[in-house]
Amino acid sequence: MHKADVARILLNIGAVTLNTVTPYKYASGLLSPIYVDCRMISSFPKERKLILDYFVEYIDSFIGRNNVDVVVGSGHSGISLATYISEKIKVRMAYIRAAAKDHGKENVVEGVVKQDDRVLLVCDLFGTEGHVEHSVEVLKNLNTHIACVLSIFDLNLNIVEKYLNETGVKYHTLTDLRALLDAAIVEKKISLVEREEILKWLSNPGEWHNLRKDSIEKDVEQIKRDIAKVLLNIKAVTLKPTAPYKWVSGIFAPIYCDNRLLMSYPNEWKIIIDSMLNIIVHKIGVSNIDVIAGTSTAGISHAAYVAEKLNLPMVYIKSKPEEHGKYTQIEGKIKTNQKVLVIEDLISTGGSSIRCVDAVRKAGGVVDNCLAIFTYEMKKARTAFDGAKCNLITLSNFSTLIMVAADTGYIKPEEQEMALEFSKDPAGWGKKMGFE
């Protein structure tokens, strides 16, 4: 009842935060990629009223106001919630401390709770901390009758529920994690990759973080190979070690890359974008990005695709400011201190990418990462990004692509050796191989 509505309320007031890169630590010590703070409800009167109306509707339909003598809040977070509900159904209120005071009356229960009272116990969340179990034990020791335990949210960990089932206590939550994830997808608050990661956590919360760390590097290495295959298959990258290309710079090279071809291959392009989303979720963190920025022109379409998938603002950066109009270099809006992820299609020397990073920083944005499809792995690029204090992450690279090309028979073993020499000395490769 109202699960989707309550889930949307929590999403819209910012009560739900995600971070798959730097997980949240619960009081129990459990690490999680999601944190739900139902206490936020108190700061939003309109949404608070809706939540309370849902509670009262449940009480009237399944418990009955006349069957409740006292509303008891569990822990700090339950105090305000118990206050609101007790006022709505016009019964007295009390709350239970996490532990007895070490001074004064040394109370663990504040307010009046009498033997044989019919108690409505309320809290904000069924999670891992154990405050609900503690409150139930306190009430049982007072010889009360617990009519029901009400909560706004259930993390679906089945810890609190298992305890309540074993003790024969009725309970009800307005919404839960699975309903929230469904709503978040519909509202475009999270990506499918983030949803999948949270479900992985839910299936094994205790081991999730360790399993995640072990799998990330394996996933990244597999992505490099998969992307290399895609680029070779659609000829976005072509190799001719024995009859090399001559670049605009005059350099002879065994490789030519045109990632703009991806736009014409929707299925392959989706693989690229899904891989970008995978990297963003697992290595950068969606919570560490406010704006997606594409480099002009080849990075624009990829940035637009990623921004749409993540429901984030997008801008693009030109190679230099216009010489007319507003003389802008960045199209779109970047606010001061917004965290910007720069999306590139190809990294050669890194010079044009760093100029884009600098442009964003001059506009007030914060750039810590640049995500590109492919890199030639030139030493000059590594030096440029290190000097700019910007982390370069690429889906695939020159050495991986050459290895995949050799494994699949795209090039011969002797051509593989010739090609691998290129990234060591791009400017001198042509002469060394006898093409100059």
C-alpha cells in the first residue's frame, strides 16, 4: 500500500544517497552503497503530512485507534515520528532510549508506559542497528502488549523482520528498498548499473565490499578487451603496421582511430556507453559527478548519451573560444564548484583534452577525472594528465587492442611486434621501421 508513493517522496526530498565507490558505513559496521535517511522527513512539512496520513490510514484500517494506549518511539529517530503519530490519533506518547541514562532516574523509558498497555512502537527504518529489537525487549519486560511495529522504510535485509516474526510481533513498513529501486529507475534517479550493484549488495551485504574489490579490476580488464573487439569489428580502429597511415602531424603510425563511427552502430555504441557507466559507477562514483562535459566535436555525442542515462546536466567544450557572439568556449551551464566529468573519444598526446580540462576549471568547475574510449598510451599523454592533476581513465588502450588483434588473426605476429614499438616512440617509429 503506497509503497511507490512513499519511495518517490524519499527520493524527491534527498533522503536517499548512493555511493558505490566510497560505501557508507552503518552503525553495525556493515558497508553499503546506499544510505536512506528517513529523518529528513521532518524538514519537509508537505511530505511529512503525506507520510503521517499513510501511517494513520494503516492504523485505522488494520489496528484501530481504540486498540492503542500509547505510541512509543524507538531511539532518537523515533521520537519525532512518535510525536506526530500520537498527536494524529490522540493518544499519549513515550520513547525508549538506546541505553539507560547514567544519572538522575537512570530511565531507559521516557514518558509513561504501564503494564498491559497496548503499544504502537514506531521507528524510521528497519536496518541493522538493533534499536527495534532493544525496544521490543524493553516493552516485553514491562509486560505490555505490542499492537504493531511501524516503520517508514525497510532495507530488506530481513534482520529486524526475522526477529519480529520469531517473537510473534506484528509489523508494517510503508516502503522498502526494492520498491525504492523500482521508483528510482522510473524517476531516472539512478542508472541500471547502480541498481544492479545495490541488488548485489542486498544478496550478500556482509561480503559485498570485499567481493566488489576483487571483481573491479577483473571487470576493467575485460572491458578493455571487449571494447577493443568492438572498435576493430566496426573498423573504428584500423591497423596497417606494414603500410602505415600518415597523420596530420607528419607522424607515421600503424593505427588510425575514428570513434565517431560508433554513432552509426547503435548496438556497439550501447556497449561503449554501458562500459562507461560501469566505470563511472565502480571507479568514479555517480555521487562525485554533477555535470557531464563532452569535448568538441567527437566527445559530444558520447557525453550526451551518458548524461541522459545518468539524468545529469551536460555541456560541451570547444577547442577554443568563439570569435563572435558571446565568445564562449563552453556551451551550457557550469556552476562554481560543480564536479565535472570530461568525456573524450580518443587520447593521443593529451594536449587537447587538458585544454578542455583547463577551460572547465577556469569556468569554476572541478575536474578530477577524464573518461575516454581509447588511448594510444603515449608517454606525452601520461605526463600531461599527471601535470594537470587529472586522472585519466580509458575503456581500452593501444596495447590491449594490438593483443586482441593478434589473438583474433587481424594482424600477424610479426606485425604485432612492429605495432607495439609505436607507443614507445611515436615520433621516431616511422623512421625506425623504414617508412621515412
